[in-house]
Amino acid sequence: MSGAKVRLSRRRMLKLVGIGAGAVALGACGATPAAPTATSAPEIQPTNTPVPAAVEEPTATSAPAETIPATPTPAAEVITDVVADTVEAGQAAYGGGYEPKHAQTEVALLVWGIPGDETDPWVRAMRSGVRRFGEAYPEIKVTWEPIAWTDLSTKVNAAVAAKQGPDILFEADKEGEYPRNRVVRPITEEVLPADFIAKHRFYEVRPLDDGYLYWVHCAVMAPHLFANKALLDEAGVSVADVPATWNEFCVFAQELTKFENDQMVQAGFGINGYASLMWDDLMYQQKAHIYSPKKSFVNTPESVNAWQFILDIYDQYKINDRNFLDYQEGFGTGKAAFMYCWTWITFSLEANYPDVEWVPVMIPTFTGEGPYARFDYDGPGWMVTTLAEGDRLPAAWELFKFHVHDYQYLVERSHSTGMMLSSEPHPNYDKMFAEVQEIEDPSQEQRRMQSLAVLAKQFEGGMVFPGEFTDPFYRMLNGMHDGIVLNDRPIAEVLADYEQQFDEILATTNFWITPEA
């Protein structure tokens, strides 16, 4: 592993690197159609690995607090002290032993990619990786078709039912849903050997009872607060003044809230459009569960407390208004002092609001200590579908393999979406964080590094990875939010309704759930 260096202590690195993935909100728009008709089993059989042991379900309606550990999280457990100080060193580590298998004739692959153009750094990173693949495999011609997030589920289900569509799909936070609906193929030992997975500390995803490997995770993401530096400067305060508890934070944000003729013109805290996901994190802050394999915990004292706090943001502290701008527009246009969001928003801010001077801030909690929020994993991006057949199937696996072994892609694909590479080796984040910490006027790329540094501090205090959090769950969260926050229904009444709906969903679908859930 030429160029890779081992740093001083695992504890030191865990403080810097245990971060969560997945741009959860991006792939969760709209209703999910009925599951597609199952296709025939893939021709290539995966390696036989024992099925993970079933997770024991809590029997109480409200799960006991001690069942969710503050630390370590799975992300922390897979992080090691091995770093690559240069791209060349990283490529030597990931690329060593990689043997491309070229097609003897020209092959055409259809990739359903992420939406947007290359002004978006995420799209730029993804398409650059595909271009490098094309240079390495000139006989494989890739057609990139961007798919809007709101259309993705409908198009994928229709394609699988018709047995005609993409050979490659972006993972879109559906590492449980796609295998369950027979959209993607399992990963074989021939494609990605077990020793490679273990050596580089990829997090394995085996979401079905068959125990097969359907995906690997290598990057992590989570939420934090975003502060508008210009508005804080104007008020004579800094991020160092931001309190660590929610009640104190709300009082602090009141000083950054402005009204004209009883009309809000500047929000102290922008959460419109994101409050339902904030509820999710408030639950984990209280060391509560959201669900087990067959039981939801949305109708619990912790849930009531979380929803009441969100109402207090509007009605007691008055640091936001239900009719004010949504979280991103309000913050991006300089009309919200703080915004609550996952770190995927960093690339969106660069693309849509490049002039906003934002600063990352740790999430307050009810106690001032962790756990802070849910985190999520992401993988190397491209999944091979059950629609890839004939000469397209081995070509599709070559595209997957190329990206898993392309260190530059793994880093750029992670950093451009506000994620940290969690496989081994990874960039020297200790050094990178130190370099950007003192920069007065950072670039957007440098701000993303500062963002990751703040997330690292949150992981030191604890984050929770529950496993699959997919479209039906988001609809439940949004429905509860609309009933409680927008329609002024009693909290208890709404939670009773959605507890029943959530339980029905859990009873009919085998979601991929980790012990932390």
C-alpha cells in the first residue's frame, strides 16, 4: 500500500471521521407505486454467506433509552487510522490487483444517472468518473440519461415490469428497496472479492433473507446546522456563541429574527420543508427508537415531546413562521440566520446560492450532549440492474468495478455531496480540517471540509444508523408533520392514526433494519 500512512491513535481518528451518508431527502419525493413484478433470478449466483441473525424486537411501545448506544456507531467501527496523503497513494491502495476484463466487441450501456448539469459539483464528479471509465474501456459506450428524483420510482418500476430499461442505476438510498423489488443483482465474489471488502472496510448490505451481498457502503453523511455568517456578523455574534441546548438556542435565534408590520422578514431558524426530518433526529436525541422490524414507535412520549418542540419553534419562540420561505430558499437568499439540513445541501448551495457565506454549526440537543441525530451510509453509486443481460451484463459489472477501484472518484463523489469517505484508506481528514479551520474567506469546497469537521465532532458524541429509511417512512413523517404543524390537529390524535399506518407498512414489508434501529 505505497504512500498510505498509519496515524497515531484510533480514538483520535474516530473523533475526526465517524460520519453518516446518504442524501436521504433527494430520493424520497412523491408516492411509491406498487412493487413491480419480480423478475427471474439473476444468472450469476452470489457467494453463499450466512444470513445475519434476526434483530430482536423491543416489546414495549417506547423502546428503553439504553438500547441505543451513543458511541460507537457502525461508521466509527469501520473507520481505521489508515489514510492516503495523496490521490496517487489512494489509487495504489484501491487499484492494486484490479484486472479489467475488456469486451471483444462494442457494447452499449444505458445508465440512469442523477439529474442536473455539471455546474453541480456532484454531477460533475459522477460524470467525470464515467468519462474516465470510457477512456479505460473504449469498447463500452455509455449513454447517460438523467432521471428526476420525482420520476425515479415510477420509471424504475415500469422498466422492471417491462423488462426493458437501464443496465446501471444510481443507488438513490434504495439499497434495501431495489434488492427487495428485484431491481438490482447481488454482488458476486468474482466481482468484488470478500478480502477486498474486508481490507478496505466496506460496510456490507445484505437486506434480504437470502443473505446475499447486494451493496457495499463506503461513505457517510448526517445533518448539522448552517449559519449565515453575514447575518451573525451584523448582529455582533459568532458561531462560537451558539448555545448547545435547544431552549437556549431558540432564545439566541430570537435575536436574529426580524418582523416588519407583524410580518416575518427574517427567520431566526429555517426549518420549513425539513421539520419532519428534524423530528426524526429529535427522537434519536432522546435515545428513542423510530421502528423495529414489526413495530413503530411514533406514538410515544418522546415523539410527543419532539413534535411539541417543533410547534414551539413557531408558536412560543416565534423564530420561524409557517408561511415563511422554505429552509433552502430562506437561507440561500439571506433571509434566515440558521438552517437545519443534511450535508447534501452543500452542493446545492454552491449551485443555487454561491454567494451565501455559510458556516457549519453543531446541532443543539435537549441536554447539550449527544446523540445528535441519525446518520446514513452511501456506497460507490452504481448498481447493476436485473435488466443488464447478454454482453451488457459483464460490461455493467466492469463499470461497477472500475468505480469501486477509482480512488479519485470515491473521494470526489463523497466530498461533492457533503459526505466523508469511510472506507480504507481515506483522505487525511485530520490535516484537511486543520488547513481549513483558520481560513477567513473559504471557497465552497473549503466550506464543505469545514462542514465535515463539524460532523466529526457530532460523531464523537454519538449518532445513530437505523438502516433503511425509505419512501413510505418519509410519507409517514410528512403526513404527521402536515397534520400537527399545518392543520393544527392534536398531537395525540395524529400520532395514534400514524402509528396504525406505520405498523401496517412494517407488517407487510421486510425492511432492512440494523440493530441500532
